[in-house]
Amino acid sequence: MPAFGDSGREARDRERPLLKERLFGKTKGEIASIVLELGREPYTAAQLCEWLYKKRAASFEEMTNLPKELRAQLASLFDVGALGPDRVSVSADGTKKYLFAASGRFVEAAFIPEERRATLCLSTQVGCKMGCLFCMTARQGFQSNLTAGEIVNQYARLPEHDEITNIVYMGMGEPLDNLEPVLASLEILTADWGFALSPERITVSTIGIIPAMIEFLARSRCHLAISLHNPFDDERRRLMPVEHVYPMADVLAGLRASVVGRRRRVSFEYIMFDGINDTPRHAKELVRILHGLTCRVNLIRYHSIPGSPLAPSPDSRMVEFEQRLKQSGVTTTIRKSRGQDIQAACGLLSTKALLAPEPVDY
């Protein structure tokens, strides 16, 4: 029975076991602070990082070079916190979509194997608040940010972990709307004490949140991809509400101030919509606004979502658009579409159907 004055939800919250803090997903600095608080030798932080990120230990008992009493102490205070996927869907083209539990809900990550590379597309939020017209994740709305551990877990516990050559932060959510956990996850992925991946192999995508973008460029050596999709501000505003707050002209000015003269690769993502952004007029304007930036434009096929007024550009028009950009000196590629039959292609990730409903009080 609930105590007098308690709601049913308050009573349930009291009855739930307290979840331990997860050690997986903490940076070496954070682990060093924990070690200091526990009164242990500083080198213990390096040992813990090795077990968590090099050896991918699933329990404290596996950490055999730590004193037994320390392992027991850690187990009483923390969970290791790395969890395998709950479900996998396999495409006819070999793409796999993995479902991971995160923040009490779920996120999706896509494994995309190719002949000479294998890419992991991971998520940074449950849902998204940016409201882009062409995106299924936007239809889901926003539920929560992922922690650094929940982001890195999609890589560390992927069955094909050892095959990954590239990582793109292009799954569910807007990475720079969750800046600090994203930066911490990048540190874990690239640091010598972490997974020691090359920053050259990691790309973070954004729709152009300028303050976070400038911060990212200052604090990370990973690559940046900007979701552009239309070179005209009034037209882009209809596709992407962020244009009201951070116009692309200001995004480009921030980029020029941050990357020109430095060895930093920037790419632009450009989903092509029939009659909306695929005309010679759009190609000409795109060349104009990108002038002076060392960059690549990735042309992406639109994958239709239910109830959307948008349609994909014909392949012939995409090729023509690509040639116009190339002839004007803009490095351009048409990205292959992968995993569409399992809803793993660009813009299709969503776990709306799996969202746990809020408990109902009667």
C-alpha cells in the first residue's frame, strides 16, 4: 500500500532498486578521480581503463590484476555497464541494424560492411528535437540524451567490433545537441588509454548548432559533416527549422573562421528531393556558398517516409547534379544507399514503436 499522501508513482519509485553508476563510459580523468576517492594508487586508473576499453571486461571479477578487496568494493558501488544489443535486423545487402537498450528506452545503430571498409553509424540521442521534415527520428520526437557510455557501447559491444574501420555519428539524434557526452565518447574512442581509434576515421554530423560546432572543432580532431540539404535559406527553413535559429550563412562563416588554413576535413550532406533542391539553380548556388572551403559534398538518395510530401530525385538528375558540382571544382560523390529494406538507411532510424509508455496512476 502506498504511504498516506504518496501517489502510486512515488510508491513505485521507492520500491525500485537503486541502479548503480556505470563505470564504462567514463574518461580516464573521471576514473582517476574515483580511484583517488577510494584511496587507491593512481596507477589503478590505467588498469581499470585497460580492462574496460582494451580487454572489454564484462565484470569486475575478470579484472584479475586488481586486489580482490578492490574488486569487491567496485562491484558494491558500480556496474561495469557495457551491454550487448537486444536485437538485430539483417538487410539483403549485408547491412545490419542493431537495437541497444539506452536510457530506459532503445536506440539503433547500423553496421555497413563494404569491400574495403566497414562503417558503424551510431546514435547520440533517443529521438530528436530538431524537427527536420524528411527524418523518421524527428517523427519520434525527443526522449533523452545518451551518456558517453551508451554512445561508446554501440561500438564496444557490436558483434563486428573488430571489423569496424570508420564510425559516423549520423544515427538517431543531433550529436551537437548532446555535446559533452559526445566529446567524452570521442575521447574514449580515440585516446591511447581507450580504444585508440584514429580521429581521421570518425565523422560527427550536425545540422549546424553554431556554438557547439565551434566548441567541437576546438576540442576534437574528428571530422565534421554539415547537413545542408538546400543552399537557399528560405527553402532550407521549410525543410529544417534550425535555419530560423542558425542560418547556414552563419554556419559557413563559423566554419571558415575555424577550419580555413588547418588540416581539417569538412563534408556536407545533401539529401536530394525531387523538384525541391535538385535543379541547376540549386547546384549553382551550392557552388557559390561553398567557394573557398576545402570540402566534399555527399549527395544522398531520399528514402521516403509515411505521410511526407517529399519524393526522391531521379537517379539521372542526381548524376547530372553531381557533374555540375564537379565541373565547378567541388569534390562530390553520390553515396550508396544501404539497408533500406530494414529501415536502416539515412533518415529512417526510429524506435518510436518501442518506446515504453509512462506508468499510469489510477
